Amino acid sequence: MFILVGVTGGIAAYKSVHLVRLLVQQGHDVHVIPTDDSLRFIGLTTWEAISRNPVTTSVHDDVARVRHVTLGQSADLVIVAPATANTLAAMAAGLASDLLGTTLLATTAPVVVAPAMHTEMWRHPATTDNVATLRERGVLVVGPADGPLTGGDSGPGRMSEPDDIVAAALAAVSGGPLSGLRVAVSTGGTREPLDPVRFLGNRSSGRQGAELALDAARRGATVTLVAASVDAGVLDAVAAHPRATIENVETAAQLGEAMGRAAASADVVVMVAAVADYRAASVSERKLRKEDGPLESIALVPNDDILAGLAAARRPGQTVVGFAAETADDDLLERARRKRERKGVDLLVVNEVGWDTGFGAGGNTVAVIGAEGAVVAEATGSKAAVAGAVWDAIAAARGIR
């Protein structure tokens, strides 16, 4: 492929040397377009040596070929890494003040940006709005990661690693079997407050839902992941994927509202979250204390059945998939079949849970129940492997090869 790599003026430019090397080693024809500021970090000689192509920053070079237009027209893929806050703002505004800016306006190829800046700059409303604008235009945003920054700071804003950027960028070009599909996935365990410091919850780590979201994105889908309480680090890979967005919630009611919004435009809805069946009838506005006397009972009221509601509201052609965590016994599959009928879903994934299996464990064991109660798939292994098996079953149900 003919790939353009735009390099802007940030210290993370040193990582882009490895990014360009990776692309060249894979056999791509790589042309680097540095900004003048970026040359303070990495010089033209390095870029020409690594890319094996001549490098310029000026729209006035090779004028006879109208270089800033021909580069954009020739590109199969454009990667901007690092993408500074200034660059994101210029892209959102459509500014063409240098060779990179004019080339970006002249290309119809997929554009991937890897932001890199300090946390405060990344979180600034102006940057947030600019990134949202670029995403609406189809630009894929990879990262940023959360980690050490220059000057001893740490937080979100660190440029993603070159291997991750390359993988996401090439996937954006190649697509996948789920390309064009919109997917909504829920994960984690909901928390129902009792007072300002206590809640009713469960031991779900959120890892299975995160793996399902990530696998869908890698297969080409655009994914919304609604995440309740999850273990630390579980969402990192999903957050770094350019086709995935995450909405964080806490209670069952919040999760139901968020999934309803996501499902409105989704082709596939997958409810993996461990949702509390009940919530407290009343929530204390202050901490419940022992000295107040014994707490002999807690009155509970049922939460809405989110999965059944999503299934009842499904659009024609939409696939709704539910998860059911069940302790293992001889009646597990029969209970799963009855639950699929009761919920009205297309597929029900039943996973065995116990004191040291399912929730919080590294692996999972599942069976996928389809039409008329048939077991259409079974899987045991890591949660990533189980996610792959579940998506294979969903793809088969939708007639996707």
C-alpha cells in the first residue's frame, strides 16, 4: 500500500520512527510528511533513511506535480502520529497551512490519528470537541494511552505504541467480516447503593464483555461498550481501539438507559453485564452505623428486566444476545433454554459460575443456545477465546461468513 505518515511537533515523534520502520518492513511504500516543528525532534535524514523515500515539508517543492494534491490522491492510508492538540484543531477546522494540512484535505483515503499531549490538553473541552468532530467525519482515533508523560507527569495523553497503531490502521483499511455493523455490548457488575458508602453488587470482573467488544471491533464492527463496575485494566485494550467507545455506568437503571440508547442504532446487541435483580427500596442519605441499632432487614424491589426489554424493542434485522450466569448442575441447559424463551432473545450464552469459576476467573465455559433450544456452539478456555466462539455463533446466525 501507498501509506502517508504525518509527523507533528511532539516528543512522541521518536516513536514514529519505529512505526515507519514497521510499515516498511511489511512491504508498504511509506512517505513521511513531517511538520517544521517536528523536525526539531527528528530530522529529515532519519525519515528519508527509514522510509527509503525523499521527504519534504514544503508545498513549494515538486510544484509541477502539485505534490500536496498527488500525495493525497495516491494514498491508500494516512496515519498522523503523533497528533498534537494543535494538529487535531487544525484538522477539525480544515486548515491547510503546510504540506501535511493540504494533503489531508486532498485525500479520500482512511485517516488514522494517534494523539499525544499532556493530560490537561487532552481533557480540554476544545480538544474533546475537535476529536468528536474528526470521529464524526470518519477519522479513526487510536489512543491515547494512560502512562508516563514528559516532565514526570502521568495520565491519559501518552501516544499509543507503534505496534498498536499499525494494527489498528491496517485493520481500518482491510475491514473485516463484521465491517459496517454497529454493535452494543454491556459488561461488568452493576452496583445498587444502600447508603453513600455501601452497595449491593457481584463479583463480575467485566473481562468477558470487554473481550467480546474488542473481538467485534477487531472484526470490523463499530462498537459501543456500556461498562458497569469492572476490574482495573479490563477496559484498556477496548479504549485504545479506534472503532470502540466506552460509556461508564453504575446502577442497573443507568445501564438500562445507556443500552437503550446504544441499541437504537445497533445491528447486534449483546448483554453480558451482571445486572442486579433487585435494588434497595430506599437509600439512606447518610452512612448506616452500628450505634444506630441492628439492621435486621433490607427491603428490596425488583429492577427492570433490561434484556427482555431490549428483545421486545428490537428492530427488524437486529440480533439480540443474552448472557446467563448459572451455577453448574444437571439442569443448567434446560434452565438456559427456558430463559431464552422467556427473554425472547435470538441467542442465549449460558456460562457456568461458582466460587472459583466464571466471575473473576481467567477463563470461562459457555454454551450458546439458539432457536428451538439447540446448542449451536460450546467453548471452554480463555475469555478471549470464548469471545471468538460467541462471535462465530452470532455471525452464523446472521448469515455472515
